[in-house]
Amino acid sequence: MDRPLSGWWRVAGWLGATVIFIGLVRFLHGPTEADSTMSLYSTWAIAHGQWACAYPSNKGGGIQFIAPLYPLLSGGLAALTHVGRSVPFPSQAAMGSHCAHAVDVMTRWSLRSNAIAATVKFGYLGWLFVVAGVLALLRAAGRGGRVWEFVALVLVAASPAVWFPLQEYFHPQDLVAMGLVLGSLACVLRGRWGWAGVLLGLALMSQQFPWLCVAPLVVVAPPSRRLRFATGVLAAAAIVVVPFIFATAGRVIGPALLGSGGSPSAFGGTLVWELHLHGASFIATSRLLPILVSMLVARWAVRRLGSGVLEPVPLISLITTTLAVRLVFEVSLWGYYLFAVTLMLIVLNVVCGRIRPYLVAWIALTAVAFYPPTWGIETLGQEVPRWLWQIVLVSSALVLAAGPLVRAVRDRARRAPEQRSALPDLFES
């Protein structure tokens, strides 16, 4: 597995993994249009220069919008490929005051121009971010350019939870965010804290769960690098969101801060959902509490490992654990929620130098729980209560994620007495 790969074999691995990913999504009738409205209207408005209506007021509607980075990328692609140009796009006047009619008029335009089918294909762009992030992190951790790189990409491409953001529900922003998270961790391993902050700031403008990476990294960052890291996060996020704040009269702020999960779901089924939280209590429990827990875990790791927490295995294990903690406090649990943890677990195993059978079993279990019934096949995901799947999947994910970090702490504690007992011998000699 540690044998170096030639340049041709590396490219073959990248292309092979891409073919596997796209082929499986297409075979399962993806990309889906479910939840695509969260990004479609923003994409079309940006593509046609109607930035003010990228986040319409949507009074009385049930549409939730996502943070602006992915719509910005897909809008640029839609403009370059002339999506829907066969039918004139609605004018600013047709959108109405404060874009109150934007959703209605863009919906009618999309039906006439058949723009939806073409636009959802831009979701494959997220896979390119994932590939780039995996390659960057593996190379920073010393596993890149080897057979391990090929194994990692193929395993990622073949894992059901990695397809779910495009096949189950249309959430390509999750793919983009995780690619940027992986790139940020690669920068941390190389000591480039400013660039790590920039990539995480961009990730936050794609999805909000990267806060669970920002918070622990603030704790483990060397004091001399902490300000540079935080400045990078804030500056990158501001560059993306501030123009939209002015263009949309502030309507982008809610999606940028809370994303599409800023309100409790009516179809939750998890343990926290059973508490029936709303308003401030919902935000505090499902969003702020996981961040607090992630910082406490990071603080514990720093106290036990010191600067050793920034070595590849402890660092990746820490971030994987904090992403799994999020699932403990979620009010909903859908298949694509497991994407970030699945991706990080695969990378963690590769960096550790071993694909554990427990990981393979866990990936298979996610498929049993959330496999989309494309052909009308009923799966256990519809028969077993969601909270029970949460207990089984999330608890096992936490064990798989935190195991390497705990082992690193135990090894450090075991070596400490030996090092202290060796000091007198050293001075005597």
C-alpha cells in the first residue's frame, strides 16, 4: 500500500474514482431534484445578473435557501453554459418589490426552459472538491502519491453516504464544504494556519457544520497562529457574503449563518427531536451545544497530547469525532447527514495505514439504514425507528472516530514514565 504510484497511475485513480461516483449516482437515477429549490433560484438569479433576487423574500413559502458559495459557483457554470437561454429570463420588474414574486416567475421560466434538469447536473462539481481535498490531506499526512491514495478515492466513491448528497437529496454544498475542510486540515498539517482559516471560511459559506472544525482548531492552534487562523476564517467568509448582504438587503444573512437547517424538522424522529424544541432552545441544543462539546474535546486532547495533537492521526481523529458529535444533537437524521463522518472515517483509516473491518461494516450499515428505495424496495430505514438508528450508527461512529485519538493519549501516558525513569541514567552516563 505504501508503494509509490507513477503519474499515469495517479491520474487513472482520479478518473476511475470519478467514473465510479458519477456512474453510481446515475445508475440510481440521480442527481435528484429533491431539495434542489434550496439552490436553484439563487443559481438562476446569479447566472442572469439578478443578484438582488438571489435570495428572494418568499413570503408565505416553505423554501429554505442555502449559504451563497455553491449558488455562486453553480451560477457561474449556468452563465457559461447558457442554461435556459432558449427562454428569456424574467426581468427585475417581473420579480416584484423586494423580489416578492421571484420564486413564482422563475418557476414558470424553468418549466418553459427545462432548466432544472441541466442545473442539478452542476452538483457533480462538489465531487471535484472532495477529490482535491482527499488528495491534499493524504499528501500532507504522508500517504499521498501511493497505492493508499488510489484505495482512499475508490472507497470514498463507492460509499453510499458519499452519494447521498446528490442521490437522496440535492445537497452538493455538503460536498463542496467537506472538500474545503479537508484542504484546511492539509494546511494545518503543513503549518499554514492562515490558508487553513481561508478554506474554512469558504466552507462556512457553503455549509454550517464546518463550525465543528473551526471551534476545535481555534483551541489546538498555537497561540502565535491563532489570530492568523481566525482572521483567515472571517476574511474569507466576509468576501463571499458581504456583497450578497448589500445586494439582497440582508436576506442572505439567515441562510449564511444557519443554512437550510435553521428550524426544527417535522420529520425528525431522533432523541433530541422527541424534546420538541423550538426557537432559542432548538438553536442552543442542536447548533451551539455540539460546538461547545467539540471545544471541550479539543481542550482535553491538548492537555493530554500538547503539540502532539497536531500530528496527522490525532488531528484527523479529533475532527472526525467532533463531526460525529453533531449527529448526537441533530433533530433529524437523513442519509446525507452521514456523509461528512463517512468521508473523514475513510481518510482517518488510510492515514492510520489500515482499513479496519469495523469501518467497512459501518459503511454497509449506513446503506441498510438509508439506502434510497429507487425501485420501490422497502428497507429497514422505513421499518426501524429513526432514534434507534441514531443510537446504533452515531455511537459506533464515535467509537471509530475517537479510537485513534484515545490510543494516542494512552501511548503518550505510557511513554511518559519511561522517559522520566531514563533521565537519571542519562545524567549518570
